[in-house]
Amino acid sequence: MAQKGLFITFEGGEGTGKSTQLKLLADFLAQRNIPVITTKEPGGTEVGQELRRILVTGDKDKMDAVAEALLYYADRRIHMTKKVWPALEEGKWVLSDRFADSTVAYQYYGYNKRVPYQTLENLYKLAVGDFKPDLTILLDINPEIGLARSLAKAGHMAVKETRHESRALEFHNNLRNGYLEMAQKEPERFVVLNADKTIEDLHQEIVKTVTERFKLD
Ligand code: TMP
């Protein structure tokens, strides 16, 4: 693929404010006349929306980590081929609310490594190949604070997307530590920001990161 745009992913546990920050960054970029689209996993495409409903609603034990990994990867493959890569080829910046690091964090670390890491790497190769995000912004927060935020928000939703939120705190602590480990292994791709601050303060940190990294003025 002849990539012309940039692919920026937002990662983190529950209730970090990813979606809000992603929108604010998109507005910032659009104001600078940078062509940008926002998207998410799971659910960035029409088929993905159906997969999302299956994945994030209902009983937490209705499927195991292996089945989840396969479905998240099906969503990802459709997302990349139908939306992300075409947009990048058109020169757009693509901001994605979650990407493959979520699968490692949730299905590998969250579930105490029940899916072999190599299997996830193989799925990545199959679905995504050698392609990687240009930048991954990891929003880090104590899971007790994040879960409280996330469940308060879900209280106002018609369809409760709380399948993962209903898992034990240990699951969320594991995945948070997993994310931090991943960020340490790939410091050139990841930026870790403390998400326990005001929306505006966090936005300013993200703007600073992106402005410096991609030399915007
Ligand atoms: P969201 O709450 O950020 O919209 O994400 C939906 C849920 O799906 C969230 O609980 C994290 C979970 N998830 C995984 O478990 N594995 C994945 O690969 C992805 C993309 C999301």
C-alpha cells in the first residue's frame, strides 16, 4: 500500500476518555486543514457494527478469549481493507479509537495469557501484515477510576456495552499493566499519558505530542 496519510491509534482501558480526546484531536487537525477521519474498533464499518454488538453486549462468559480474538480480528480485517487503508491512500489522517494493541491488552493480558501471544502475532500478520500505526496514544488511568466513569456513562445508554466492564478488577489491572509493558517495548510508537486530568489539560498534552511528533505548526 502506498500510504500517504498517517494512522494514529488511541488505546487504554475502560473510561479513559479516548473517544472524547480523539474527537478533539480530529477537530484540531481539521482546523489546520489536515484531511482527517475518525473511526473505531470494533465497529468502524457496517459489518463491524454487527460484530461490535456481539462482542460488547451480553453475558461476559458467552464466549472465551479465543473466540473473541477471532471476532476482533475479523472486524479489524474488514476495517483495514474497507476503510483505513483506502483513506490513508487518499492522503487522509485516520484516528482510530482502539486497534490491535487492544487485543493484546484484553484477550492476552486481561485473560492472564490464555491465548498464546504467538497466535495473536500470527493473526496480526494475516489480517494486517507489516503495517503499523504511526503513533499510538495510550491513555492510562487507575482501573477503579476508569470503570466508575465508564459504568456511569453506560447508565445513560439504551444498549449497555458493558460486557468487559463486568469483569473482575483483576482483569482490568492485568490489561492496564499489559498496555504499559507494550509501551515500554515500543517507545518509538507509543506515548503514554496520564488520563486522570481534565479534558482540556489532556487535550493540550495530546496536541503537543502530535504537533512535535509530526512537526505541525
Ligand atoms: P470501547 O469501549 O473502547 O468502545 O471498546 C469496546 C470494548 O471492546 C472494550 O471493552 C474493549 C474491547 N476490545 C477488546 O477486548 N479487544 C479488542 O481487540 C478491541 C478492539 C476491543
